[in-house]
Amino acid sequence: MDLTLLTIDAARSAVQERKTTALALTEAHYVRIKQEDGQIGAFLTLSKERALEQADRIDRMAAEGKTLPPLGGVPVGIKDVMSTRGLRTTAGSKILEKYIPPYDCTAVARMEAAGAVVLGKMNCDEFAMGSSNENSAYQPVRNPRDLSRVPGGSSGGSAAAVAADMAVVTLGSDTGGSIRQPASFCGVVGLMPTYGRVSRYGLIAFASSLDHIGPLAKTVKDAAIVLRTIAGRDPMDSTSADVPVPDYVAELGKPVRGMKLGVAKEYFGEGLDDEVRQAVEAAIDKFKSLGCEIVPVSLPHTPYAIPTYYLIATAEASSNLARYDGVRYSHRARGVKTPSEMYRRSRDEGFGAEVKRRIMLGTYALSAGYYDAYYLKAQKVRTLLTRDFDEAFRKVDAIVTPTSPTAAFRLGEKSNDPLSMYLADIYTVTADLAGIPGISVPCGETKEKLPIGLQILGKHFDEATILRVAHHYEHSFR
Ligand code: GLN
């Protein structure tokens, strides 16, 4: 049995039934990391001590014949924007190079309480700003399927680690597509839950009204298991919703026959690569053969999504990132003479180019005289985009689209052209703006053997439906 190829249930049962140990599983993943990660660059920090302690705790439970929790002994990775107590958390930024949080992010705490073994922290774009992982202040991540290509971003390390069998599952964050787009580029499953479904407590804020935590996994079922673990009200995050969490795993098997799936022409326009289009159209045909009804829907405000997102996300980022001033826990410049020089130099030395660009854009959009024209206007368009979805979901149960207009691009291909990089999010930002859930599942590959992702969007708090649709699609090939 290759211990790095197991799904969550297979890994947990193997430990439960004493066919292997959590320790052996953990070690096998560290061996794999040692072999592979030199060229991929998915991990920023390893937490071997913490992992071995947790694995040992699980092994003792198994030895005593106790029933293991749902993630008992399962090796996982955590995107480095989630705080981990006593374990360095950089957000991919030099400004937090030495930051050791005094507390755990709720999602991480819930994973560990469910038995997960945290292998380490995953590389990402700085403060989760980017679509290629090239904005990490440490190293770019390379796509395990083709090392000359990007893994997507900003959760590029989280996606690459799962694709290269260096972790069974990982947590990522999605503000404009950062779970789904890298999942699609690396050929894994990525789920963004409804806004408020998963607590953001301990997530380093990028754009608070858009930030979501969710899993990247090898199978839809694994994503369902992780969501069940991390979802639910948390008193530490006032925006986390008090909505019952269904048993996502039990719902996977329900039939999809008769379900109505929407297809919006706005997601098949200019800029969509031909091979991606063909793969998604083939997936739509597959759904027909599974007995789903395909219904045309219209999402007319979609063309405004990218500008709306880049106004709101940068405005919120400029405010959230004001706290990194060198006074408390971030990098502090040396040899400064006045407080204002300290703020300026600390921020100048600590932040990378993309983060600075966003802070400037966001500050501009929020400034007196421009607020109404930019920020307020963007908020109004956000409402229109949300209404588009409300309207569409009156007619359909879920909407299928491509996840990204292209497969993985080459390192360096877009890094000098922020606008073309921003367009990589064209099909994903809408769900973040509307607060609805979305999942990306692999749906074939290009001639060059690069993975293609299919996106399934759902109604607020209806992750169960999109997981079910994705699961049936995934299984239609077996
Ligand atoms: N690529 C988008 C951005 O750069 C989305 C990032 C994200 O979802 N965190 O803002």
C-alpha cells in the first residue's frame, strides 16, 4: 500500500484497523515532501514535531480500540494565511517572516480536533493576492503536472501539494478564486463554501467581505468530509452563520436525475480557450446522459465582475493591511529616526510590489471625492451581480461553467501584466461577490496534458447540491 495515495477514509480506516499507523502515514508524506518539494516549492514551513505528536495521539487511540475521529491520522497542509499557534505564519509575505501566532485559526483547530495531522504551512501569493503563486515573497510554486507552469493562485502550494501526493488534503482560502482556480490548474478538487459557512477567525484578512476558507482534495468526498469538519457557527467570527450543517457525505449518493443545471452564455464568451470550452461542453453532455436537464440562464452583469472585484477587494485590503506598521508583530525597519519613518520604511521593506499596488488602488477608491464614483458604485454592482444569481437560481439547482478560461500558464507569462493576471479570475470572482458556494472538479486535460477544471456554483448554503453534482460527475468515469 502506497501511503501517499490514500483518500481520507482509506487513510483513517488503515490506521483504525492497525494496517498502518498515523506515524507511518506522516513519515511517508515527509519522505514524499523531501523527494518532490525541492522542485515544486509548495511548503513554506514544516511542523514535524507537532505532526508526530498528533500522529502519536491518534495511534494510541487506535491501539486502545477507540473509534478515531473523521480525520484520524490524516496528513494535511494549511495555507500560510491561517494562524497556527506556535507555528510560523507568513501569509507569503516578508512582513510576517517571523510571525508566530499565539492562537489557532478555528478551521485549523477543528481539523486537528478531528484528528488531522498538520504537516506544515503551504506557500501562497503574498496576502493571497495573485493567481499564479509568483507573488509569494519566498519562492514561486511549480505545477506538479508541468514544472514550467504555474499551479495557479493564490492557494498554489495547497493545490500542488495535493496534486503531488505530499498531503491528503489541504486548506486554502478563496477571495476571488484562490481555491478553485489552482485546483483546476493542478487537477484536484477545490471547494469554496458559502460566505459565513466556515469561520474566518484566525484567517489573515485580505478582503473581509470576500474571504472564504475551504478544502483542496483528491476527491469530492474528501472535500465533503473536510467541509463537514470545519463548517458551522463560531462565536469568534460574527459573520459565521448559525445555519445547520448537513451531513454532506451522506448526501453525496442521492440521485442527480431530474436536476436542473444552468448554463450561462456569459461564461463561454471571448477569452475562453477552445480546449477548455470543449471539455466543459463534454461535461455538460455528460450531465445530460446522467439525466440532468440543461437550462440556459442569464447572468447579465458578469462583464462588470472583474472591475467590481478589484475595487472592493483592494479597498478592503488597504484597510486590513494598515495594521502592519512595524509597531506590534510585523517586520520593523532598522535605523529609523521618527515613528512615521518607521511606518513608511517597515511597510516599504516588508510588502511586495503587488501588495503595494493593491494598497494604493484601494486607498484611492476609498478616498474622499472618489468614494462614490468607485467604492460605492462597486457595491451597487455587487448587488446586481448577486441578484443575477438569485434570479438564475429560481430556475435551476446549480450552474456549470469553466473554472478558468485557460489551463495553467507558464511561469513569467503574465507576471509583468497585472491586467491579464486579473482576467484569470473572470469566472470565479462572481461567486465570491455573491457569497455563493462553488466547486472545481477536474474535467479532462488539454493536448499538452494540462488539467482542465469544471466549476459548479450553488445557492447560498447549498454546498450539498454542488458536492453531489460534482461527485456524480467524478464517478461517471469510473
Ligand atoms: N487572484 C485573485 C486576486 O488576486 C483572487 C485571490 C484570492 O482569491 N485570494 O485577488
